[in-house]
Amino acid sequence: MNRVTVSIGGRAFTLLAEGDAADTQRVAEYVDGKLTEVLSGGKLSLVDGCILSAMNITEELFREQESSENLRRQLKEYLEESTKLKLELSEAKREIFALKGKK
């Protein structure tokens, strides 16, 4: 475990990170940026800003998950189509060889 000190909302937090410290720092910077964005829009308390930031980040997550699932579905369809086309190609080659053999 790595100890990583990050700054979010002007406050320092020391976190225990299982992964790379740079990844934890990057996540903290993203959260801090989202919090700063929300707080710059009006007079919100830090707690309210954190809640709105969490909601915004979660909405982004859900959109990305949906997009990822759509891409997986599309890839699956392409793979199924590719398999179908390979079978059709093999059948066409067999027919061509059969026709050449009859000459």
C-alpha cells in the first residue's frame, strides 16, 4: 500500500492506495477540478458542492458505461457478421472448386 497525500477542495487528505500513487493523484485532481467547477457556479457549501460533484461524476460514469456497453454490443454484431461472411466465403470457394472440377 502506498500513502498518497492529495488536495481536494483546498483540504489535504492522506490516502492509502493499493495501486499506483500517480493514478490516485490523477483521480484526486479530477475530483478537485469537478468540485471547483461546481463551487464556482454559486454560493454552495463545501458539503453541497461535494454532493453535486459526486452526482456529476456518477452521471459521467453511467454515460460512459452505457457507451461502453453499446460498443460491446456493436462489436459482437460485427464479429457475428464476420463469422457469417467467412462461412459464406468458404461455401463460395467450395462451389467454385466443384465447378472447376466438372470442366
